[in-house]
Amino acid sequence: MGEAAIIRPKRGTQALAMHERVNESWESAETIPVAVRDLTKVYGTVTAVDRISFTLAPRSTVALLGGNGAGKTTTIAMLLGLVVPTSGEVRVFGADMSRNRYQVAERLNFQSPYVDLPMRLTVRQNLTVYAGLYGIANAIERIAFIAEDLQITALLDRPTGKLSAGQKTRVGLAKALLNAPELLLLDEPTASLDPDTADWIRQKLKEYADARDATILLASHNMAEVERLADRVILLDSGRILEDEASDVLLETYGREALEDVFLDVVRGRSWREARGDAAPARRAS
Ligand SMILES: Nc1ncnc2c1ncn2[C@@H]1O[C@H](COP(=O)(O)OP(=O)(O)OP(=O)(O)O)[C@@H](O)[C@H]1O
Ligand SMILES: [Mg+2]
């Protein structure tokens, strides 16, 4: 048996085995940002998320990859306690998000360009409302600081609904960072941005994660973004975890130079075992 086979946990148990030390104290660990076990969400005939299990270690940045409809947004919504799981469990800093999400609400935040802030309020009003919700004591200073940092000071007194998509994204990120969250859930944070602004936002996220020792879960279709920010990739397909591995290990195993190619390999049906040469390919070259 080769070395890789020893390191590599058996498929199906990999998500848990990879973080065994974290999982030993699964139930109560307040220091573990996210622990998900057998999480499932069924909408009528669609199983959006299908018995997924994983944990996020403190200070890690993990990408949630998958094609359209793979279950990324549903997973994030369950982590936030906004969507009630059909079965399984979500713990965020030890709190069961179905029951006790208010216990930890101040320690996390999220951003999605698909979730609008109230349109008629100005940016400043929106940020002030959220500062209140998060119980931020020095709200005026905090808003001024974040606005400066994200270059939205000039937008503060404009109605949020009248901003461009890219401006809204930066305002959304300002909202997400207001409470200096230890856990940041990002659903395609640069989806509507031009390449220059997207790059700038990624740099900001990296700086933030380093300065705050924050944990980030990032759903993205942008492989350059994933390669730049994430040290681990969870690959979802039809609600299931197909791979959960360090980015460089994935590249090496699939013999690829870019995660995009690994992604295409996986969603087109090339399994880990095939990539390793452990099994006959499902599709023969003819
Ligand atoms: N509220 C809902 N009611 C019914 N079906 C839903 C609902 N939300 C999501 N779904 C379905 O669940 C599946 C997963 O959707 P989800 O939005 O989580 O995918 P995604 O990975 O975020 O996709 P995308 O990359 O397109 O954003 C899809 O088939 C979707 O149609
Ligand atoms: Mg989505």
C-alpha cells in the first residue's frame, strides 16, 4: 500500500477523518467554528443537501465548490440558522443553530450579493441598524472605520437601492465585517465585481482573516479566488460531498495544475480512486 493510500482516509469518512482531533470533542466545542453532521435539506422532491459532514478548524479558509444547484447556498443558510435542516446537525462555536443561534450570533456574519439590504435606507442607516442588531457599542466610529477601509465613505448617505452592483457588494462586505466576526460565511463574494475590484476585495478578505484570526467558508465559482484564498476545498455535487481535501493535495492527486481542471474532472465523474490509478476508469478511452 502506497503512502498516499495510508494518508488518505476511506471515501465517505474523509470529511470527519481529516479533522479527527477537532471531532473528538464534537458536542461541546465552543472553539470549533463549524461542525456539521449528516446535514440534509429536502425541498419536496429535491434533496438540496444530502447527509454532509464536515468541520472547519479555527483560522482556516475553506472553499465550498460545486456547480449550480449543488447545495452551497442551502448549506450556508443552514449554517446561519436561516434554513431549518430536514435532518442532521449544525453547530457553530458549539451552539446548535436550530435552537440556540442567538448564543453565537455576535461571533459570525455573512455576505451574499444575492441578499439585499433594505433598499430605501441609506448605507449609513443600514449599517447603523446592523450595528444595533450586533450590539456594537462604538457604532459611529466602527462604521466610519469600516467605510474608510472598504472605500465606501462617499456612499454612506446614498440610498442603498441606488448603488451599482459592485458598490452594493462592498457595502454588503462592510455589513459583514461590522461586528468583526470570528466566522465569516461568504456566498460568492465577488460575483458581480470587475476583475480589479474583485482582486481588491480578495486582498481585503485575506487581510481581515489574518488580522482577526478568522475562519472563512467561501462559496465560489471563481477558481482563481479559491486558489488564492482557500487552503481546503469541499466539493459538492447534487448535495453530496465528493471531495474534502487540501487544495494542493487535490491538484497533485488529479495531476492538474489548476483547480478548475480538478473541478471539471470531478463533476464529470472522475473519482479519486481513478485519479490515483486504484481502479479501472469508468469510461474507457476508445
Ligand atoms: N427554497 C427552496 N425551495 C425549493 N428548492 C430549493 C430552495 N432553495 C434551493 N432549492 C433547490 O436546492 C438545490 C440546491 O440549491 P442551492 O441554491 O443550495 O445551490 P447552489 O450550490 O448555491 O447553486 P448556485 O451555484 O446556482 O448558487 C437546487 O436544486 C435548488 O433548486
Ligand atoms: Mg448559491
